[in-house]
Amino acid sequence: MTTACIEHVNLTVSQPDTLAEHFCHLFDWRIRWSGAALSDGYTVHVGSENRYFALYTHPDTAEGSRDPMRIGSVNHVGLVVNDLDEMEQKVLTRGFTTNNHRDYGHCKSFYFMADNSLEIEIVCYKGS
């Protein structure tokens, strides 16, 4: 049986360099590559050795636009951490506002807007 895992996710954002810098600080990731992209755009690949986000922008990317109900759009991205409280402090230190704190029993989470159009959910499973 063939198994699959996510290698990367390509997201359109308004400020890829700024968002990549935040991700490097928050998650101990690194910028793997950056450069010219499709349609006169620009992309930053940020993540680990094997998995990453491709943060894409182009001249027509509207600052602050977000249509979460558009078919095919990303509503939020969930990232798993080992220490929810430590990560929340790091997120707050970077100037973000956290919200929607949840306790689902098997895990706890919170959300923050990492870019004008990209919501991140930080999740910590019990026993992690």
C-alpha cells in the first residue's frame, strides 16, 4: 500500500517575506528558497528539510482580502506543537493576537491571523 504525506502547501499571502520571518522565529523553521514565481509573482519556501509552505504573492494580491467561503480557499492551517502555552507566548511576543481557545478533550488549540488572509491554528494533543 502506498502512503502519502504533505510535502508542501502553496498559499497566496500579502507579505511572504514577513510571514516567513515570523514562521522561522515561531517554529524554528528556515527559508529554503525564495525567488521569482508564476505570473510575475514572488514565492518564499519556509519550513523544515522535508516539508514547507510556499508563500506566494503577485502584483494583484489585495492587501487584507480574505474570502473564506470561496471554493478551494484555505480556511486555516493547523500546526501541532508539544507545548501550547510556550507557543502562545512566542506568538504573542511576535505581536499577534490569539483567539478562539478550545479544549476538545483529546487536544487544546488556539488561533491567530499570521497574515491578512492566513489563519493559523496551533494544536497540542494530550500526552504530547
